[in-house]
Amino acid sequence: MNRNNQCNCCRRGLEDADRGPEPFVTDIRCAAAQNTNFRTALWTGGHLQLTLMCIPQCGEIGLEIHTDTDQFLQIEEGCGLVLMGAEQDFQSYQKEVGAGCAVFVPAGTWHNLINTGDRPLKLLSIYAPPHHPHGVIHCTKSAADHDEHDHY
């Protein structure tokens, strides 16, 4: 800890983005708070990936499905609405979420997260196995959508 009761992990910021698959320690709350990109891959290993996300006010991740990837979301700041279901046209599972909430998305489940608050929604997302290319940074949802379209 430094004189401001801030760990050295926080002071480093995100310049160390995607250190996987090397061993890595960070203060995930500080890293999530500092992230202003729609998506930043922080660590990508052979079987797991951690990304940080910042969803702007009135924004959303967008309805999606990962057929072979389980996903874990942890809300760090802000509030939102999680939608999940087996069908693209109907998500029967709906929950309001806020800081401290954990969301588990099984592979093959349609899902979306909508920012319903008055500030950016900050979260971390863990994919198993990894879902995005190592080191990916998407500054905006539009950039992410464009990359996903080109990638798949």
C-alpha cells in the first residue's frame, strides 16, 4: 500500500492490459473503475479470459449468445437490467443489478445487460473458455460490433 491507502495495482492503471497467460495480480475494483473502454481484455489464458467493460448511460452490451462459452459478470459500479433466455425473441429471466451483483450466463443462453442508471455501468466479465482475441480493446460498442462482425 502507498501513502494514500491505494495498492500499487491501482497506481499502475491499465497500461498493463492483457498480461495473460503470465501470472498477474491486480486490484480488480480499481481496474474496473479506471476503465473507460466498452471492452478491455485484461487477462487472457488458455482456458479463461477477464475483460473490463464500461457501458455508457442508456447503453447496453447488446443481445448475444455464446454457444460454447460460460460467462460471469460482476457489477462494480452503476445499475442495470439483465435479460436472459433460451430464445432470441424472448428473455424470460430478468433481474435488476447493481454494484456487487454477480451474473452467471450459461453457454447457449441469449443475454443482454442494459444500463438503467444515470452514470456509466462498470463491470468485469469472465469467459471460459476465452471469447475475444488476446489484447482486444474496443473503445465503443460500435467498434466492438464492427470487430465481431469481421471476426465471425
